Amino acid sequence: MKVFIGADHGGFNLKEDIRGKLEGERHEVIDLGNSTMDEQDDYVDFAQRVARKVAAEPVARGILFCRNGMGMCIVANRYREVRCGIGFNTEATRKGRSDDDINVLSIPADYVTREQALEMVRAFLSEEFSEEEKYLRRIKKLELI
């Protein structure tokens, strides 16, 4: 699966770890930055890059990494075609995919371990949208906003 990833300084180390794992699992990982640890960078820049790519490629997914996940999520959700959720545990991430068809996951690096983050990422990439009528109806309403 094609996965666009991005992180600011707060999520940089976790992004690097997860990227290596995903590449080892044969995902097509496109890292949209930051490419170096830069304490002065801004989460908005990386969230925009990932959200634009996911919006343009509906079958792709995006993963964002920052300290609390909130800012990245806010930015990503400004794109009409993006449905971003914050990963706070594996089951919530799984439900975000199956019920809400999230296509971008924002991971709060300060609040999860590397193992928890990897488990959430794997759930995010493997879980399918359920396509039950009630969930389809809700997605259609989102598209009207």
C-alpha cells in the first residue's frame, strides 16, 4: 500500500522508526518530511504535504507524527477528501477505519510507545471500511459540509 508520512520535530524520531518498519513490510512509503530533526519546523507544513497527496490519491493513506497529534489532525481535516483521526489506541484506530473510513492517522508521539504506534499503524493499514449503510450515509453527509 502507498503510505505518505510526515512529521515535525515532535514526531520525527517516531516517524523514522515507523518508516523503517513499514518499508520492511513492503509498503510503498513516501516520506514528505521533515528529513532532519529541526526544532524550528512547523507541523502545518508537513500535515499539508501529506493531506494534499492523500486527497489526490484516494487509495493511498497518510500518517502524521507530532507531539500531541492535534495540530496535524486539524490541518489534515481542512482538506475535503481527507478524514483524519488521532490514534490513541489500536481499537479506536481500527474503528476509525471501519466506521469512519479515516484515510489519515495522526499519532501523538508524546503519549504512545513505539510499540503502540506500530500496532496502531498496522491496524490502520489493514482494516477496511465496513461500507455498512449507516457509515456510508454518514460519509455522504460529511461530503456535503
